[in-house]
Amino acid sequence: METDGAETTLHDALSLSYEEWRKLVVEDWKEPRFRADQICGWIYGKKVFDCHGMTNLSKTLRDKLIYESRVKLPIQIKALKSKDGTRKYLWQMEDGSRVESVLLDHANHTTACISSQVGCPLACVFCATGQGGYGRNLTAGEIVAQFLLMEQRLGRNINNVVFMGMGEPLLNDANVFKSIRILNHPKMRDLGARHVTVSTSGIVPGIRDLADFEVPVRLSVSLHAPNDALRSKLMPVNNQYSLVALVEAMRYYKKRTGERITVEYVLVEGLNDDPQLAFEMAALLDGLGVYVNVIPYNPVNNAPSNNNAPPNASGSGLRRPSEARIKAFCSALTDLSIEFEVRREKGTDIMAACGQLAGQII
Ligand code: SAH
Ligand code: SF4
């Protein structure tokens, strides 16, 4: 294609922060400031992504948007709806990479579970994403897009977002933090900071950065074991960041933000479901006042779900503990006065539960 030689950068619209929009609109395009607010209003408020539909903008400004920016929307490859109303979406990015997102819709409480990476490099033994390998970090725009497209499909706002889809958000902290700034900004999506939860396998420097982050979001730590020997078996990341360092970072977060930390504990039969481990966990996290989500292991099986399969069938050889074992672990938590809930996963019939997101990495 021939050009006149004048090169312009094509701005990735969904990756732009509010400040970047303002700079672009005012300094580069010589338009009044309120035009940036109008553009953000269309994208984040009305989910209008095509500038032809941004009817209150001048023709000149719409032309600038057309020639100098692009809203890169992932393509929806698949959408599945579970019997309990949970929806799972498979998206394809421009380079062919695929990620999944989950929408949990309750009466007046909706949560978007979004991905931060294509796959995950951390290879936790119980996790479908981790077993599938790693592609790349998602851009801020690709993270934000998952949320906006689900809101668009739902036809109303989603109140909560959790970074519990594919990937380790704190290995992609620059883009994850930027996506949070975008979703939180009052002129953009205006989603409350406390409605955002970042779940991490324990990336210590990332937890410290999150503690210092200007948007006070919630932290969820995937602990799964209270001692290094056991944790390293389940989560190779523990070889890099030991429990002592992790707990220190959690204490720092607590001190800085005052926010209660959630601890995720996936119960796997015979591996980490001994009630004695609950006592060890209590000692480890002493004084932190955490809230524990006990998640009975979801069998990981990338084949389409088969209702005739026994509930413990699993490709990885790991099993979900019996109800009696789950109860025994929970009563230890009760004895220790640790607040907890057992997370009965939603959307298991469409493999939309924690750790079952596998996508397809290209
Ligand atoms: N990488 C981040 C966030 C994504 S994983 C993290 O590890 O925290 C989101 C949650 O799903 C984590 O708590 C993870 O431990 C849990 N999970 C992974 N595989 C699971 C499985 N098979 N059954 C139940 N929970 C699982
Ligand atoms: Fe990665 Fe989280 Fe899965 Fe571990 S549990 S492999 S950190 S996505």
C-alpha cells in the first residue's frame, strides 16, 4: 500500500488511561478537554466502540479517531451458559491467542472473572491453565475488553471483577494495574476499588506493589498449603517465593491498606486435606485475620464434561476429598476461629469453575 510518507501511531484505544486520552485529545488533536470525557463515556458507559456511533462528537474528531486509533475487540469464539446461569466465554485476540472469562450472575450481584495472561507459566499441579503452558501477557486493553464485552452482552453493569481467570496477574502487573486504573477511573468505568480483587499464587514483589498501588483493591492469596515442603509440591512458584517471604508481604499489604485478605485453599484428597494442616495454617497466618475460601478441588479434564463420569474422575490423578474429609478440615477451621466458607463452584457443567479454564493456546 502506498502512503504519503507521514506515519501516525495507531493508538490502542482500550489500553489508554484517562490521562493518555486527555493528552491525545487536548495536546495532539487540539480539541477541548471535555471531548476526552465524551469518548470515554461512549466506550465505558454506553459500550459503543465504533466511533461512527459516537454521535455527539464532531466529524473532525471522529475522523481523527478513525485514522489514529483502534478499539481492538477480541472475537468471541464460544459462549456457554451453565444450568446455574454462569456463562463462560472464549475470546480470540488479534494474534490468535485465546483466553476465557467467566460471568457469574446472581440477583443483584454480578462478578466477572477475567484473565490476565494467555495460559500461565507457573504450572500449579491442580490447575488446567497451568498445565496448558504459557503464551504471553495480555495488554491492558485486552484485559479491559473482556469486562466490557461481558457487560455489553449482559446489557447492564457488572459490579465486581476478580482476576481469577487464566494467568498470574502479578506477573503482568504493569498491564493489570493499568486495566484497574482504567476500570476504576470516575470518567471511565468508575468501578469501585473494593469491587476489584487480584488473586495471586504468591508473587511477593507484586503483592508489595499492590499494597502501594493508589487504587486500594482487594487481595486474595492462593495458599493451598501451610508449609514449604508441601506447597512446593503443589505450586512450583513456592521455590521462588517461600512462605516466610509471602506471609511478610501479606502483613505489609494488611498494614498498608487495612484490608482483610482472602486466602484460597484448594482441598485435594490426601495431599493437603489433613485437618492438622489447618492448625499449621493458623500458626503461619497468626494475627492476619484472613478469610479463607475452602475450594474442593475441581477435577481438571479438558475433554468436554461427561455427566456419566464419576465426580472424582480427573486427568491429573488428583481427587476431590470426600464430604467427610471436607467437613473435618472445616471443623478444624471452626475450632481455630478462622472465618471461612466452602466455595461450591458455579458452572461446573460447562467447566467454568476455578482452575478449569484452559482456552487453547496458539
Ligand atoms: N494465578 C492466580 C489467579 C488465577 S487461578 C492464582 O493462582 O491465584 C484462580 C484460583 O483458582 C486460584 O486460587 C487457584 O488456586 C484456583 N484453582 C486452580 N485450579 C483449581 C482446581 N482444579 N480446582 C479448584 N480451584 C482451582
Ligand atoms: Fe497459574 Fe494460578 Fe493456575 Fe497456578 S493456579 S497455574 S498461578 S493460573
